[in-house]
Amino acid sequence: MVVMRVVESPATVAPHSRPSWSGKGQIAIDNLSVVFGDNPKTQHIAVKDVTLDIPAGQFLVLLGPSGCGKSTVLNAIAGFVEPTQGRVTIDGVVPEGPGADRGMVFQQPTLFPWRTVLDNVAFGPLMTGRGKSAAESEARTFLEMVGLSKFATRYPAALSGGMQQRVGIARALANYPKVLLMDEPFGALDSQTRVMMQEGLLKLWNEFRITVIFVTHDIEEAIFLGDRVVVMGTAPGHVIADIPIELPRPREHAVLFDPYFARVKRQCMELIRVETMKAFEQQGEEK
């Protein structure tokens, strides 16, 4: 069973020795376009004219079919991809490449296989100047939050996929980021583990209230998690709907049977179906 525990907030434990959570993380995406390739004949327009204003502390989900540019938008925020046009700002500042103010969790765990679970989580604080003792203390706190304290001395290969993702979440949070970026982090998990991971993530988010941008192609996951679901269309990637999710928090999976949930799910399904058909038609024309 997957357990993520919300323990005493790191911001309130030994405040003289811990960095405080920023409480910021407002993201502005202004007319973002990303083009891959220099040759006009072969270049690919991954994203075109995407504009979003994301308040600090919001849980926003990017939803859409494969190839609609969800991950490209996420990578532009992370600093892995440079905009071809437009810009991304975080609290009014254009980020110059990746930074510790943005935690990243990928679909596949990206842990160091030669480091223990504790050392994986402590790696970020060490790289930002924390001493070994302080970094390990931070790591133990976050491992407790994701229910993996007993596995601190294990290596990633000894953990299940779900456990590895929990380590990845702990590692991302250990840097006290303004923004947590998640690229289909539960996509490779079985359905039961995925449900537990979703509920655990919401408990952590409710504790810290940092800005979360979560990418998925799973409609139920998007509605269950998000304050807001942004649906993207394909070829090139663009925003086709921006849907506020008016479901109370905290949420449990029983909400999936709520009539309001069903209406929003139907709306999203219809939007994505149209975009998926467009993508198939375009692929047929290219052949």
C-alpha cells in the first residue's frame, strides 16, 4: 500500500537551520512558441502562441493527446527548452536555464542508481550549499513525508516503480522549489498504485501549497488533481480550453462518481477526440 504521510512542515521544524518555503511561484507564459529545427522544410512547430497566467500555489494540469506540446510547455518552464518566440517568467523573472527554484519529476524515475535513497534526496540540498548533516536531515524529513524512511539505506534498484517515484517527489521537494513540474509521473504505474500516488500528492500539495504544473493524458487524473485543467490541441500545440475545476478539497476518489465530475470528463473527452482525429488526418496526408 502506498502511504505518503504529512508530518510537521519543514518550514516549522528547526527554522534557524532550514530555508523557508518561498510562498511565491506565479508563472506567466506569454505568446510562447517553440520550433525545433533550423531548416524551414523540416522544422517542427511544437507549440504556438500559448498564453497562460498561473497564480502562485495553483495546481494546474495540462491535458491533451500525445504530441500536443504539453511536455514542451513544461520544459520551457523548467528551462530545458528555450522559447523561439514569447517568454516564460516566474515571479516576473525570466529563468536562465534550469534552477533549484523549479523541481522536476519525470515519467520514469531519474534517480542515481549508485546512490542510496537518502543520498538521492540529499543530493539537491548538497548542491545548493547545505552541509552534509543538514542535507541528510532535510532528506530524512521528506522521506518521512512520502513514507519511505525505512528504505533510506536501500538503492533504487531495490524499490518498486511507485516507490522510486515517491523518492523522486521527495528529491524535488527537498530543494524547496517555488514550482513543482511533473511530466506524467504516474503514467507507468499500475492503476491501484496510481490512485494512491494521486491522493498522496494532493496531501503534500495541501501542506505546502506550492505551484504545481502536472502533465497528463489521463482525463480522470486531470480533473481529480487540478484546480484548473488546460486542454491542448495538436499540430501545432495550442490551448483550446481552460476549465476551472469546481470540486471541493480535500478530494477522495469517490468524487469520480459526482455528476459534475462526469460532465467535465465528457467535455474533455469531446475536445480531445476532435484533436486526436485531426492528428490522424494530418498523419495520413503526410504519408
